[in-house]
Amino acid sequence: MADTSNDITVLNSLIKTLNDSINGYQESAKDIGNQRLASLFQDRAMERQQVVTQLQAEVGRLGGDPSSSGSLLGGAHQVFLDMKSAITGKDDQAILNEVQRGEEYLRDKFDTALAETDLSSSTRSVLQQAAQSVRQGADSVRQFNTAM
């Protein structure tokens, strides 16, 4: 049987970051005054949950234990987002800028994972689908931010 430990590690790392993204979107949707943005954030949180489910299924298929929590870095990012939100009076533009920064981080993390040369073809295929979804999410936030 092939060693799947690297695939599982990569997938679980992305799951943790996606969980951070879900939490960030949910919190941002609560804090933002613009209802179109709140709706976009809620939609993105649901879409990210679907991606998490796909990656968790792949971890399980590989014989691993899928992560179900966020990362420590994500927790720190959430604290920063909360602090910035409190300081700026929950300014919609400041929240949107933070969300966009998180999206760029997530996109880069997926690009790094896809650059790994020793992923199995099935894991690479799952990651490519997930990365496409992440890129679309990042693009929609960037487009909204540009229009504001």
C-alpha cells in the first residue's frame, strides 16, 4: 500500500485553513452593515463547508483522520479581525479588506499544495477542484471590493 501520510497532512492543513475561512466569513457576515456583502459572506461560508466535506472525504478514503477544527493561525487572524472591527467601528470596507486578505492567503496555500510533486493523482484531482472553488471565491470578494 502506498504511503498516504503526505497527502493526509496536506489535506488536513487545508481543511484547518478552510475552517478558519468559514468562521471568518460567518463572523464577518454578522459584523458587516452591507446586506449584499453579508449574503455573499454567508454563501461563501456554505461553499467552503462543501469543500471541507470533500477534503475530509478524501482524508478518510486515504485512511486518515480528517481534521475538524481550525488552525492556531486562523484563531489569531480572527482575533485580529475582531480587534480591527472594534477599532474601526465595524467599518464595512475594513472588514472587506480583511476578508480579501484572508482569501489571498487561502488561494496561495492551495497553490502551494498543488505545487507539491509527491501528491497522489486522486488527491491532486480533489485539490484541483477545491482550488477552483477557492479561486472563484477570492475573485468574487476582490471584484466586490474593487466596486466599493
